[in-house]
Amino acid sequence: MLGRLLAVAAALVMLLIGGRWTAQAQGWVDGGAREGSQSIATIGAIVAGLGVALLIVVVQGMRRDR
């Protein structure tokens, strides 16, 4: 149970950080040296997508164990 809780927390952190990097790189959020960097926007989208995927896998595993 603790492992799943940590996995959910990690997924949410990945989603938030990836979203923040993407938003900064696209200029939607002010600040940081990442603004205008296409590579950071791509990396941020990948990190956020992996966070979503991890969250889906963990939630499906929790449903199966019921």
C-alpha cells in the first residue's frame, strides 16, 4: 500500500513539473530561463505524459486488487 501511495505521489510530481516546464517554455508562465526553449517544452511534455501513464497504471492496479 505504501509503495502505491509513493507511486501516486511521484506521478503527480512528474505531472506538475512536466506541466510547469512546458508552460514556461511556451511562454504561458512568466519567469525562468526556459522561456522559448523548444527542447524543454518537449521534455516537459514527455515527463508529464509519463506521470499520467504511471498514475493510470497504479490506479488500475489498485482496482484489480479489490
